[in-house]
Amino acid sequence: MVNLRVLFVLGSGGHTARGIILSNQIKVEKYFMVPWESEVTKRKVGKNYFSVISPRFRAKDNRFMTVLRTLFLFLHSLMILLYLHPNIVISTGSGLTIPPFLVARFLGIKTIYIESPSRVYYPSLAGKMLIGKTSMWLSSWPELAERYEGVEYRGMIF
Amino acid sequence: MIFVTVGTSLPHDRLIMKIDNLVGEESIKEDVVAQIGAGKYIPKNIDYIRFAPSLEEYYHRADIIISNCGAGTIMENVTKGRKLIVIQNPDVTGGHEWEIVTKMEKGGHLVWCKNIEDIAEAIQTAKTKKFSSFKPKQFSLGEIIKELIASK
């Protein structure tokens, strides 16, 4: 496993906390994608991170800026993935997830999406869009896996 | 001690102000420590911190924990059977928090305070309520990766 290269897509708050717990479980070459505005996340990760623009700034943003930021994140994700060429991209479900995951799929890189424990019955918007488009889509609760085709339940990380 | 935490994503000044006022008017007589994040409201009657690398020592010391509806905070505490009161932060995106909160409330793992005005009452409830600890199944990322690499 040591020769594997894994990119973790983080976010803020709980998404980041779970991503870091997961990254500590495995001995591989680890890299992180973090939102540039989250100083806390950068401090927690310390090194090997790529700071990227988030598609949305919570509720304050207008739609045009969100589209622009999303496009930028697609390009930035393409650059990062071409440069890094990881074996696997893992996300704990933050708002950054869709662009790097779709780019990874395009490049034939494996992806693992891990939905937040806060989603018991319904997936998040990002999660829903990615059902069927990842190598693995894991829910934190059996309820969610029962309701959606392509969703697997293996247990929870918190 | 009562520990109040707003988490790292966004501050929740209204909650901090409410608790601070309740302590000021002595409706809450316990010591209170609050983690206020980037909040603009500075409490006058209670101790506070902004952020900490880990809140575990505060959780451990607290008799009652008041938190936002963040899944991480909830899981960290319900798995240890601690006295937890959760209250929604209206500024946090989503509105899906009811899913995990409903599930945990049904199981008797937490007290859900639906209105900030009822927080003193929720504290009273939490004092006498028995909280059962929640034991979720956990997975190993290493095994999942091995499986994925083998699957080609």
C-alpha cells in the first residue's frame, strides 16, 4: 500500500475532520485538496496540500460567481490530477467534491465518495450527482444504502 | 461545567449571547466554557476559547455539552453516552441536520433544543435524563482500498 498515491478532497468542519481521520488509517503517499479560505483546514493538514477556490461561499454568493468558481475548480482539478496522478481520489463529501471527481473519472482515476454521517436518509446534492459515477459510493447509514441503487454501507467514520 | 461549542464552520453568536445572558441573570448557575469560533459577540460572564485543535478535553470535563448539529460533534459525544444538547445554527447551509438529529433523538442519545428560547429548559431536562451511548459500526479504509485496487 505504501507505493499508492491518494488525494483526499477536504472542506471545512466535519468533512475535514473525517478526511483526516481516514488519512491517518492508511500508510500511503497522501495529498490533500483544501479550500483556500479555510485556514483551520490548512493548519490541520500541515503539508502536501493544494489550496483551491471553493465553488460556493455559503449562502452569501450569487449564482454567476458560483458558476465561475466551479469552472475554475474544474481547470484547477485537471491541473492537479495531471500533475499528481494519484491512484485514488477520496472525498468525505465537501462542496469541493464534484469537479475533482468528474475530472478523475475522465482520466480513469479511481474514486471513493464517503457521505457524511449527517445524511441518514437522503444524499447531499454533490453526493446525489455522483451516484453511479464513482468507483465506490459509501453511506454512513444503512438507511441511505437501502434507498439508493449504487450506494453501499460498510460502516461509519466520525 | 457546561461546555458550549459552535464548531469550526461558522459562528453562532445568538447562541453564545443567549447562554452568556442566562449566566449573567443567574438562570444558569454552573460554570460555562464556550468555543465561539470566529464569533463577533464577546461573552462577558463565561470563559471562552475561539478554536482548539481538539475539543476532547472540554467534552471530557463537561457535565453537559451544548453543540451545533454538526455530525462530527454529535457522533463524538453520543458514542460516549455524554449529556448532549443540540441546537441548529440557522446560518449553516443545508437544513439536513434533522436527519441525524431525529435519528439520535429517537434513540435517546441527545436532547434536541428546537428553539433557542428553550435552552434553559433543555439544560434542566439534560440534567436528569439518562443518555444511552450509541455504538455505530466502523469501517477500515485500508481494506476498502485493497478491495478497490484488486477489483481493477
